[in-house]
Amino acid sequence: MMPRSKPFTEDLRWVLIHMRYVRQFSVQEIAAHTGLKDRTIRKTLQVYKATGGVLAQQKIKPVNGKVGTHDSEYIEACVEKAPNVYLDELKQQREDVMGTRVSLATVWRTLRNTDHTMKKSTAEYKS
């Protein structure tokens, strides 16, 4: 098995995109100029075509259902900012910011443990 090479910078990835789509170099010509493998170049081009960027999406790490103090504070702040937010929206926001996956049950438990309820305030019903 060959050792993994070091990851290259975002700037170099953009140079590859420029060489391919602006300068119209072939993958083999890009490889000859940069010293990168064809597979690496093709993978970068594939990510660009799929996302419009050069960096693949960060993988979300699973968590065992425990939420730390920082997570609880973040969830509370989101609820204070948008009190009518749905659990799945709150879960997705938290995953995007924190980079770890949690279940809806974990988000619900966190809200319950911070004394949030599902009841709407009476001010919402007054017109």
C-alpha cells in the first residue's frame, strides 16, 4: 500500500480549475505541469462540478447522544432567536455549526433539560 500524500491547498485546487476550464488544458497536461496524479486532478474537478467549490463537504462525525454545555447554549440561543423553530431545523443548524451529528431525541432532551416547553406564549394568540 502506498502512503497517502499530503493534502494540497485550496489555492492550488483553484489553479487546477483555472487550468482546466479557462486555459483548456487536458488532465494529462495539468498533471505534467503540476506533478499531481491524474486521479487527484479528476477528483478535484469532480468536486467542483458537483458543488461549485473546490473543497469537499466536511464529514459529520456521529456523537453518542451526549451534548456539552457549549451545544446546549447554542441550541438555547437558536430557540430564543426563533421560538417557533422545528426540531429538525434546529438539529440541522446545530450539525452545520458544530460539525457533529445528533438525533432529534437528543435535541428534544436538551430543550427539555433547559426548561423549554412546546407551549406557545399567550402573546402570540392576541391580535
